[in-house]
Amino acid sequence: MARTPNRAWQRMLSGRRLDLLNPSPVDIELSDIAHGLARVARWNGQTFGDYSFSVAQHSVLVMVLFEAAAPGASPRDKLFALLHDAPEYVMGDIISPLKSAMGGDYRDLESRLLNAIHIRFSLPAIRPAALSRAIKKADRDAAYFEAVNLAGFEIEEARRYFGAPETAQFEIEDFDRLIRPWPTQEAHDRFIEAFAELSAAMR
């Protein structure tokens, strides 16, 4: 029986139909997440470079920064970090001030989708509070580096908004490659590669 058309459903390229208001883990596919995140631009596209700095690339950067700050972190915790912005594959990347202005409904929808994504990939639905704080710190550090390297911020301005990063730029292996915007296909592939490595390590 065909599903009744509903504006809350979105058809994904995998063929899945995702209910945005009540997402089910069984309708979530890694291929859809990677495809979407590789095409969503950070900073509303207001960055230097030949390509947009995608949420897929940002997610890999956050994972690397999280690992640098917590070198003993488990593959599970690093997978949580990689997936921290995964709902944006269908919700887009909305800047924090606008999220706050939109109120609780947006954040509730985002949380429900993230919880379903976690379950789909054999993670607890809700991250432990301490882990969430550590991932948020890595997320803010990534925003700082993106701001000063890509979005035209002065260092002091970026520090006011995001705080000083925990790990210095020169301490991050292959930083120049991590911060230089990747073409869409590379962002997609490197997100998939990071996911596959962490999933294999978890097994």
C-alpha cells in the first residue's frame, strides 16, 4: 500500500522515506547522511576557497579535534563526535543565533533525529553528559579554526565568539588539509571512510 503523501516525509536518494517529525532508525542510511552533509555548506557558504566548507568536512575536523583532546577516547566516543551534526543532512546548517530565535521546536526535532541516528548505528540514543560537553568543546574549536582560516574573522573576534581552542593549530596532524575546503565527492568519501574505520574498530 502506498504511503499517504505528507509534508513531514522526505524521500532520500537511497529510496528511504524519512519522517522528519517522528524519525525511525530503520529509515536512516549512511549513504544519505554522507551525501547530504557533503552538500551542506558551513557558514551559509560565506567562506574562502574554490569549494564550500561542508558539514561533512566539519564533522571529520571535529572528530580529529576531539581525538586530539582525548587521545584515549574509544571508537564509540569518536563515532559520537563524527555524527554530532548528522541531522543537518536533512535539516541544513542553521547558525546558533537563529536556532535560538526559532525556539524549542527546532531543537526538539533535531534531538529526535540525532537520537534515531545514534540508534541506527548501534550507539546509545543519548550521549553521556560529559561526552557531550567534550564534543561541544571540539565543535567550538573547529568553529574557531574555520572562522579565522575561512570566514574572515580576526583572532580576537573568533576568541570572543568561540573561546580559545584547546589544541593549537600546529599540533594537529595534517591541519592544512583538514581546513582546506574539499570538493563534494572528497568530503563524502572521507566522511564515509572515517565512519567505516570507527565502526570496524568498535567490532
